[in-house]
Amino acid sequence: MKGLHMVTFPLTLIGALNWGLVGLFNFNLVTALVGSWPMVEKLVYILVGASAVYLLFTHKDDCKICSKMKMS
């Protein structure tokens, strides 16, 4: 599971940074990097989305702070 977390966490950060760049500067980093390959661009978006879903469901187990908190 550690390996999967080490892949999904950076992908989720990349997605968040890309959204920040789009919101602030109307600049899409993913399109700038792989825009000439639309299928690769779509694959990157799918992987970022899947990573976010994975982290959503496993975050409490991985996060030292959240695992100590009791959620009601």
C-alpha cells in the first residue's frame, strides 16, 4: 500500500497545482506538457482523478493527524 500511496499522493498534488494555475493564470500545465497527445492528456486527468478518489478513502489510515482524531 505504501507504493500505491507514493504514486497517488504526487499525482493528486499535481492535479491540485494544475487547478491553481488554471484558476490564477488560465494556464493548464498538463495541456502545455502533453497537449500534442490528447490521449495522454486524458490519461493524466484520469490518473489524477483516480488518485484523488483513492486518497479520499485511505487518507485517515495514512495521515498521522487524522488517524488520531475521532470523526463523528
